[in-house]
Amino acid sequence: MKNNGFIQKHPIVRHLLWMLGLSVGILIVVMLFVKIYSRHGQEYVMENYAGENYKDVVKANSLGLRFVVTDSIYNEEYESGTILSQDPPAGALIKKGRKVYLTIASSEPEDVLMPDLVDMSLRQAVSQLMSEGLTIGKLTFVESEDRNAILAQKIKGHTVAPGQKISRGSVVDLTVGKGTSEVGTIIPVLIGKNREGVQRAVFASSLNISETFNSGVTNKATAKAYKQEPICSDVKYPLGTIVRVWYCNANEYESQRRSADQELDSLKRVADSLRRELDMVGDEDDGLDFDYLDMDDLW
């Protein structure tokens, strides 16, 4: 009673208490609203939609995800409507109703204009072709004073003039100057890179590429290189040498890499054994020299 009398005699205190209680009530309501609105604590693992058909994914959507197609790219390896990439990526934590941005395969390639690559450096030409969505084919090196300069650009053996309409994804072969003296190039490290990274490194090193994808690779763009031949070393190879690269799905990289390392270790043991045997033969005949044996001859 004394407290009630005190509050009644001091209206300012009463108003302050009312304001405090109202503030606490509003805070509680806001927190409840935010918790409900953001679905706090209800997170789900993002599925991997790469390689799936867009319409099938939309039909099977149980989380109320909002799919937004941001780009469509023609790729002859995929049927129209196949999802090529997604954002957020597979494995990310998401909430219901999240927007998911997709790139899908289109039914027909769109036209692009052939860029003028002649007199560009090889590195510049590679970047230009990739930015236009074109595929680098074979590099042919010929004698020229302009080393690593583009001398001709061709599709299926025919020279293509700058500005000519071609289909996105077309394979463009390049004729490149190799200088007037014989020079070599070093094989770069390709292990662990995605396809674009591998191609940039190979072509920038004045080399050609042969690619092999493991069965089950769902997205070639995100696949990782786990093996290469020849291996990276300080040995110089002729310009235009073909580098073989093997790819696997990103989530299989560690196991595939271990297998490749074991294979390489086995080859090294064979090479060491051969060296020892050849050394023994060399001791018997000093006229023979077997120092040329190199791991790249066995790999």
C-alpha cells in the first residue's frame, strides 16, 4: 500500500514505469517477430543441382526456394535446361524461401562477334576468347620474329575475319609465332586447378592440352585436375607440346589425388630400379652413358 501511495503521489515515477513496461513489451514482440520472420535456427544444407534438369528441380522444391535463371549458355555436352552452376553453392547453409541463382544450358548457341586476335600476345588472346565464351583449340607454332604473337585465327581450318558472327562456344585454333630460335617452355603446376585455371596456365605456357574427365563428373567447369602428364619440372619442352590432364569432381579430389600420388611413387621406384641396373651395366662397359634416364620418360 505504501508503494502504491508513493507511485500515486509521484506521477512522474508512474509514467516512467509505464514507459519501461511498454518498452519491454515492444522489445519482446519485436524479438518474437524477428525470430519467426527469419526462421531462426532452421537452416538446411544446399543441394547440388548441377547436372539436374531445371524443371525437375523446380517441381521437387520442398523448401520454397525461389529459383532465378541469371544466364543461359549453350553447351553441346548438356541437354537444354540442364543446370550448369548455382549460387549459393552446394553444401552452403540456407533457409526456406532463399533465392537461388542458376545458369542453365540453352537449346541453341547465341551468336558472338569474332574478336581481332592477330598481333595480340598469346596470353591476351586466351583471355579475350574465354571472356567471349569461345573455346581455344589447337595452338600451332611457326617461325616468326614475333614470338608468342597471334598470326592467324581459324575455325575448322578456315580463317575467320574479325567481326564475323560465330556461335558462342566455337573452337578457335590459333597460329602463333615461336621466334627465330628454338626455345622451350616449362610445364606448369596444374594439380588442384579447375578447368579454366588449367587451360589458362597451359595456353599461357605455349602448350596444348588433352583433357580426360572421370565418369560421373557432373560439372566440367568446377571439376578439379588431379593428375597431369608430363609432371611439372624444370625440363624444357618444345612449344606446342600436348599436356594430358585428368579431372574429377571437386568432392573426389583428395582421394583421386592420393591414388595419383601412389601411381607416381610406383613409377619413381621403377625408375630408381632401372637406374641402378643401368649403372651396373655401365660399370661393366665404361663406353656407355646412361645418365640421360629421366622420370618424364616413364610418366
